[in-house]
Amino acid sequence: MMMAAPGPRGIISGPDRDSTMPDLCVNIDHVATVRQARRTWEPDPAWAAVEAQLGGAAGITFHLREDRRHIQDADLARLQEVVSVRLNMEMAATDEMVAIARDLKPQMAMLVPEGRQEVTTEGGLDVAGQSEHLKGIVAALEAGGIPASAFIDAEPHQVDAAASCGFSVCELHTGPYAEAFHSHGRDGRHEQVRAELEKLTRCCEQITEAGMTCNAGHALHYANVAAVAAMPGVAELHIGHSIVSRSIYVGIREATREMLRCMAGDPPGEREQNDP
């Protein structure tokens, strides 16, 4: 197989890269989750980032949570050193995280809600309900040269609020779509699945019409990703848990390549279907 080569802006090009589909940004948080289960030094999320890049990832995403449950502060310098594609930092809208982001200078900072008791992010950021606070956070990030993204539910009023706050990017929360897909036997033709996809599609159009970039992510996997990747206007998909899960069997590099193929519309194989 032909080796992938660096392209413009550090994006990987090659046989698994289709310029008409969204970029894939791989979230490496759960590599750190495995490490932190033993409070040891392996597996190394920075090395996972290298492998994801070699597999074709156009970006690496990480979430430095306030409780430091997976990614640690010490990981940031290593990620900055080894990541040659876009580095995307997920963070709470706090002064502490703004200071860290301004020091690290990732290519994007995505603001997400956080709850100490949640297993993972459980919904979009309520931009409309805290717009005054978020305007200050967005301004501080932009002043540091960091575009700000809002992780939001596919609700028109949240899109309007994000535009009002000055966000450059909105990432649509795809969890409800993924849950509908799973609950209805992975049947993409089911009425509820199609309804959730339509909500995402309409909000994606609204985001781009407002002059912002539209990304999407959360609970996407090999069997459900193609429909979201095919939405007009979506620029990036941020996917982590599914790729890290698959990597147990095939490694991060190949798991990333397989995800890119599924994003391009190739049906997942039997193992990919069963291990999302």
C-alpha cells in the first residue's frame, strides 16, 4: 500500500484520504485513561498521537479535564512536540484552562461542559444560558491567537448564541444520533435516526450560514459515521473512544485508516461492526 504523505497544513494525504469528506481528528484521551488506571507511564498518549497521524489523522484532540482523570498537564508539552497536524484542546470555560491554552497555543480550543460525576461529556454546552461569561472566555482565547469552538447540541438557539459570543467554530453533539442508531438496531433508515440526522444537517447549514465552521463528534463509530461524514458543510469529525477501542485489536494507525475508509462510505468489516 502506498505510504501517506504530508499535505497542506500538515494534513495527511494518500489512498485513504478523500478531499471531499471531512477531516478526521482523533481524540487520544482514553489512551491516557488506560494509563491512569495504574498511575503508570504507559500507554503513552503522545505515541498514540504519532500513530494516529501516520494513519491519516488531520488533527489530534485531547481534553484536559479539571479533575485530570485522563490527560495530565505533563502530557501537553509532549503532545505539542510530536503533533505535526492540528492540535485541538477540549476544555472547561475557566480562567485556569484559558491560561493553559494560551501557554500551549493549540490550533483550536473547544469549550465543553464538565461534571465531576459524569463518565464522559453528557451534552452540549449551554451557550445561550451563559453567554456573558462565554463572551469573555472567547475573547481571551482569541486575544491569544486561539480560535474558540463551542460543543453544542443541535439546537438553533444554541447556534445563534454561539455566533453572538464570537465563536469561530461549533461542534455539533452527535450523541443523540448515535443513541438512536444503536437503539434501533443500527438501522440508519429508522425514522428516529433520520430525524436526528436531519437536526444535525439543518444546524450544520445554520452554522455555516452564520460564518462559522461546523464540526461534529461524540459517540461516532465505524458503523454510524458515514451519514454524518456525508453531511454538506461539515469540516471535521472528532472521534476517540471508537478508534481507541478498535486499536486494541489492530493498533491506532490501522484503526485510524479504517475509520477514514468508513467516513468515505466503505462499509465496515465484521470486526469493525462488532467493536465500535
